[in-house]
Amino acid sequence: MQRESMEVDVVIVGAGPAGLATACRLQQLAQAAERELSVVVLEKGSEVGAHILSGAVIQTRALDELFHDWKDRNAPLDSPVTADEVYFLRDAHKSTKMPNALVPKPMHNDGNYIVSLGKVVRWLGEQAEALGVEVYPGFPASEVLFHDDGSIKGVATGAMGIGADGKPKEAFEPGMELHARCTVFAEGSRGHLGKQLNARFGLDRDADPQHYGIGLKELWEVEPAVHKPGLVIHGAGWPLAESGSSGGWFLYHMEDNQVSLGLIIDLNFKNPHLSVFDELQRFKTHPEIRRHLEGGRRIGYGARAITKGGFNALPRMDMPGALLIGCDAGTLNFSKIKGTHTAMKSGMVAAETLFDLLADVPEGVINPTSYADRLKESWLYDDLYRSR
């Protein structure tokens, strides 16, 4: 059965902060110039935000630029940071609180917000659709399509209606091809298409080896008596120190009596028998952590890969007919323990680059080689350079 195809100007893979910021900025520029652009966002989750775990501290710099009136638009940033603490867990019972004067400046969170990132991207999705972006949740991109000259033609969505035996069922649908003048890959850390493109085009050939971690996160509903809205805590030490593993942890008091906590473990740990899940459970028994959870109940959990190599591990992000952005490229600023503002800015720079190229090159595939220079001229480059 032949796949149907759809022709668009730009297709974006992934409805996270980077992908949606790209889509919004493209349509903002198009409307300001009174031009028409067809922009499609593919999202593998059943809805926008379905694959994004709650609980993050974000810097609003990129959001301020994208929507200066985000407060009037009721963006879900309702918990400004009110207190900032850093602890070192010395063992299973003892801890040391670092004096604020000794906490590295990038870790200070004055003016930042604790958010449900899932709510934020759902809001961004609404803004994108209001601007004329077509957002297709439940349609994962499964394959990169190429022109005969090797440039990227677009992507194909996954087939549906395949049985457990791998054979098509009666309700089989072969998926759809989306052909674009430029395809933007914003899948998040270790996106499966991004990895294929890296191998095909040698994007990381001139970069340092990438560094990965895994973050395990839980969302708790706690008693009002122990809830401290706006409290941000980061730390390191036990239990990872016992096995010689590196990483850290966080605990955020969000709105609605909710607490988000997590343990981040670098994937270079030496003990092959180390259970990351069990380390998280041990972590919660420490008195410094347990006091925030007493009487509460876990209401959500999950895990995700983290690309944390930083500035020196950034790959080339442009290919003939495509760009790689956000955590798919590794734009996380790990010294700040933040990646939302950098992912969004990488997408906004991508949008500005593509918008100009789409105007300058009236037809055919866009080769966005100018993206690297545009990125260097932005505050994102300086943000990552300072954290190297």
C-alpha cells in the first residue's frame, strides 16, 4: 500500500520547548511580513506534553522574547522561586547545607520559576495553533526521507495496525510522508532520528565525546503543613558517592501541594550491578529528603536521558534540508541545571534562519548553513560558552 504525501514549507519533529518555539517564531515572522508559511509539528505523544515529566525550574529569557506578554496570555508559570538551597548528603543520615555565598552563581535561581513543563508545552502548543501551526499529536516520525542527492526530503510517520507477529492487520495504515523544504529535528535527548542523522552526516566529528546521564523523577502530593511553595533544593553526595558514581539530585516545591524530586546519575558508573531505581528509593529515605515527603503520596514518575556534554560536545547542527536543535543537539546548560530556555532559543534562532532562507530561495531544498553563525551571534552561544 502506497503512502500518501503532504508538501509543507517546514516540518518539525517533536512538540517540546525547542520544536514549539521554532513553530511559533516562524509564524510570528510570517504574519509580521504578511507571508504565508505552512508549518507542521509532529508529536509522538497522544497529546502535546504527554511525554514530558512535570517539575522544572526555568529561566524566562527565551519566553520573554517569544511572547513578551506571556503573563497576560496566562502562561502556566505560577510558582516563582522563593528560596534556594544546596545540600551535600554526607551519608545515609547526615547532611551539610552550603552557605549561599559558596553556591556557584549559575545555580542561583533569583527570578526563575518552578513549573510543570508538561503544562508549559501544552500552553506553547495552544499558542502555536493560534498562530496557524498545524500540530499533529499521536504521529511519531519513524523514518527520514532523502532526495537522490542525499539532502533531506522530510519524514514519514509510523505505520499503524501492525499485529504482534509483525504483519499488517485489517486496519493497517502505512503512515504518511511529509515533504518539506526544511525539516527541524527537536526530539529531545538521544532522539532516534537524530542519532541516525549524526551517523550519516558525521555531525559530531569535530566535537568532544558527548556525555549522558539518566534522570529519574517522581511527583508527590504532600501535606499542606510540609509544603513550601517556591522552594528549590539541589544537592549531591549520598547515595551515589557510596558506589563512586557521579551525579546529583533536586527537589522542587511546586504549586497545589506538589513536590517534584529526582536523582541524576551519569552513565559512566563502574558498577554494572548498580540499580538506578533502587538508588532513587534509598535517596528518599534520607532525613533531609524524607521530611519533605512525610504523609504524602507519589502521583507520578518517569525517567529520561540527559545530554550533558555542554558547549565542547555540541555537534554541527545543519544538514542539507534539515536542522538539529534543542536537547537533540545537546544545548542543555548543565552548570545552571537548566535546558528549557536554551532549547527554546535554539529553536527561535532556527526559525529566524529558516524564515530568511525561505524568502531568499523561492523553491527547492533549504541548506541552512548560516544557522551556525546566527547561533554564535545569539545569547545562547555565550550562555553555553560560559558554562563549558
